[in-house]
Amino acid sequence: MYTQGLNSIDAHPTSAEDAEREARFQARIDADEKIEPNDWMPATYRRTLVRQISQHAHSEIVGMLPEGNWLTRAPSLRRKAALLAKVQDEGGHGLYLYAAAETLDVTREELVEQLLAGKAKYSSIFNYPTLTWADIGAIGWLVDGAAIMNQIPLCRCSYGPYARAMIRICKEESFHQRQGYEIMSTLARGTAEQKAMAQGALDRWWWPSLMMFGPSDKESQHSDASMRWKIKRFSNDDLRQKFVDATVPQGHALGLVFPDPQLKWNEASGHFDFGPIDWEEFRQVLAGNGPCSKDRMRARRKAHAEGVWVREAALAHAAKRRADEEAAKLAAE
């Protein structure tokens, strides 16, 4: 999951009546009940979900671009078919998530317009280039691995439509992670040039993958509310540590070296220690100054403009089908 959208929550004063309803709402959350679209919910809870789910949806759609760049250049038909299936999965994930967001009284058109206008964010990770085939392996292994670490807790998110969408998404993301690791394993066991390619990809993607979890807990000022509402189950730093602990042994099994001289096992804590993250780079990429930020938005705007006729045709077909169904009902009466 691409949870960077959970790091800010609007704060608005509430009336005494709202405070009472919020207390009942929180009691439902504490009892692990699912909140459904027609249930009352605080405005800040709704806004947080819209921001979170829409950012997740945007990330899935934009995330198709760095991998789609390699569809025609995959090294074999098998690799091409697997990558094509993965890119299709990501388009489906975006569809599920936009549909979940629409249950919160916002239209898909509004959400897409916010993205194209630069008012909505997507995960910073997709603003980096895929320079070699090994980068496709690293994205699957590291980026999808980090996403899974974030997304599995979302299957227990307090908002029902989001939690249910995440169950299928997590199953497919686990396949993507295994696919990426298999690519890296094949390269690492190949020629010296292939292993160097795998090492280069790890060097490029390791730190951006750690940034995916969002700012450190000290800098994430409003995530407490998201955890209280059980949208978010673990803090950014906890998830980042879980990812490092799970991933480093996998990299060692490949015979690769992580680009962090401070990375080492800490016997006392039972975790891997790792070096400081360059948060200035994270802020710059999130602000739209990443290596591929302008290219990604240019590609999305171009695709949106060129897809107008498809959307219009789909709407016309749906309208005709409804009219035919209504005519058939009238004829039957």
C-alpha cells in the first residue's frame, strides 16, 4: 500500500451532538465493527479515507507506467506474458479502489481530475526510472514487497469497502512480489554482467522502497487519529522495520549487497539496524521534483485526453442498454 496520504488529516471543531455521535462511532471502531457507506461517520474520517483510497488508486494506475515501459522489451515471451498480466492486475486494483472511494460520495471523475491537476498525490516510488530489466525485478521484489507489508493490515481496515477490496489486491500483490524475486534470483545466478545488473537495481530501489512507508513517526503528526480509527494498524516506522527484517535475508540469499554500510543485525533488539534515510529526497520527489515526475503526469494527461472517445462510447452504450431494458419492461407489462 501506498500510505503516504495518511500523514495529514484535517482538523475541524465539532458540536456537542457531533461529539456524542463520534463517541458512538469510536465505540464501534473499538469493537472492530466495520463501517459501511450508509453509516454515520465523522467528516474527518471520510476525508481521510477519500484521500487515502484515492492516492492508493492513483498509485496503482501511475504504477503501470514504469513497468509498461518494458512490455515490448521483456527478454522472453514468458516474461512478457507475466509482466502483461501484472500490469493488467494493477489496472484492476485501481478500478477496485476508485469504486471503493465512490462509496464515500465522491465521483471517479473528481478524483481523476484532482490527479491530473496536480492536487492529488500518488506514491513517490513511481517517480523513479526503470533503466534495466533488473529494475522490473526490483520493483516486484522491493516495491510490491513494501506494498504488501502496508496492505495486509488494510484487510482489517475499519471501512468495509476498502478492507474487502484489499483482500483480493493483497493476493495478487503477493504474486507480483514472488515474480519480482524470481527475476532477481535468475539474474543473480546468471553471468557476472547479469548479477551486476541485479545489484545495480537493488542499489537504485532500496532507499526509495524504505521511503514508501512515509515519514518517520516523529514527523508524522496526525497518524494517531488514523490508528485510533483503525484505518492504519501500524506506525510508519514499525512497518518499515518489518520490511527491512523480512527483506534483508532475501537479499543475502541472492548474494547481493545492500547499499547501506550501517545495515547490520542487532542481537539485542532482534532487528536489523539501518542507516538514515534521505528525507529531503523524499520531500522533493513527493513535491513533484522526482526524476520522472513530469514524465509520469504528462503520460497520464495524454492517456486521459486520448481516451475521451472510449469513455463517451461506454457511457452511450450503457445508456442504450438501460433504454432497451426499460422498453422491454414496458412491453412485458
